[in-house]
Amino acid sequence: MKRGFIFDLDGVIVDTAKYHYLAWKNLANQLGFDFTKEQNELFKGVSRKRCLEILLEIGNREATQEEFDTWMVEKNVDYLKYIEDMDASEILPDVPRVLEFLQENNIPIALGSASKNAQPIIEKVGLLHYFDAIVDGNNVTKAKPDPEVFLLAAAQLNVKPEDCVVFEDAVAGVQAANAAKMMSIGIGDKNVLAEAQLIFTDFTEISTNFIKNLIEK
């Protein structure tokens, strides 16, 4: 049996959530209302289109299709300015150790992210060479919690969904992994990610022996 490992990007490998938040906050302010960090929690693992819909609901704003499309682009342009200078210092603790161990053991690794900017970010932080497949917002039509992104990643790795392990920091992502019949490992708050099969605060809590046991199961 071959195992495949699938990683979400934001909040798992790097913390770009802070840049998304700043870009959404800027747009909200431009539209005449505020957007808090607490409200930003609603955006975790959600597509850009759905995020804007939620933002407009928060601000009680309506938009024509033209305005909606323009604001989607404006937000992304703003976000891209923030991530332009990203480097390896943005990688979350112990992620390279885990990726290195998996690669050394010839375990197929995929990125499964809602972000349309996943590949450039992975390149900027110097981790691209670890990934055998990248499935992101450019490849899927259904957002998490739909399992499409993870099922596509499993197919590209040539691994059965039930033999895949997913690392996720968002409720929608955990639900997507569970829907795909994959092993879901939450990275973050155990109270928020209660639907995950296992939960760790971050990768510093995940030992090499634990990963080895996952591979050998």
C-alpha cells in the first residue's frame, strides 16, 4: 500500500492568512465599513468568490456583477503586493523537516489549496521541489468542503483517496478531507478543528516517528 500526503497551504505551510486579512480589510474600508480579525475566521479555506460574498454580507453592501468582478481583482492585486517579498522566513515551524523526511522515504507529496496563488508562493519560499503535484484554485470548480481538490491531488499522486493523509488548518478543509475518505490531521486549535481525526497545534508537535508510523500503516 502506498501512502500519499497532501498539505493545505495557508496556515499549514506558510501563514499568508495575515496578508489575505489585510487585503480584505483594505477593501472593506474602501467600501465604507470595517472588517475584524474575528470576522476573518469565516474566510479560512473558502474561495475568493465566496469570501467577497461574505464580506458584502458583513458590510450589508450589494454589488453589480461588474463591481463584484472589479473588487475581486482589486483584492487580489493588493494581496499580491503583500506576498511579493515572501521568502523562507515565512515557512511555519518544522514544515521543512516533515517534507524532507517524506521525500527521503519516497512518499508522494501534493499541495491541495483553494488559493490561486499557491504555486508562486511555494516557489518564493523555496519548497516547490518537495511537491509531486500541485492542485489549487486554478484547477478546481468546487470549493472546500467539497473534496474535489483533494481527490484531484490523490489522482495526480496515483494514490487511492483512502490511503491519503491531509494536513489542514480550516474547518472546511477538514470536512473536505473527511468527505474524500482521507485521514484528516488538523493543524491549529483543537476546539475549532474538532472534526479532524487528529489535531496538533503545529508541526513541532509531530514527531518523525509519528510520520513514520503513518507511512507504515
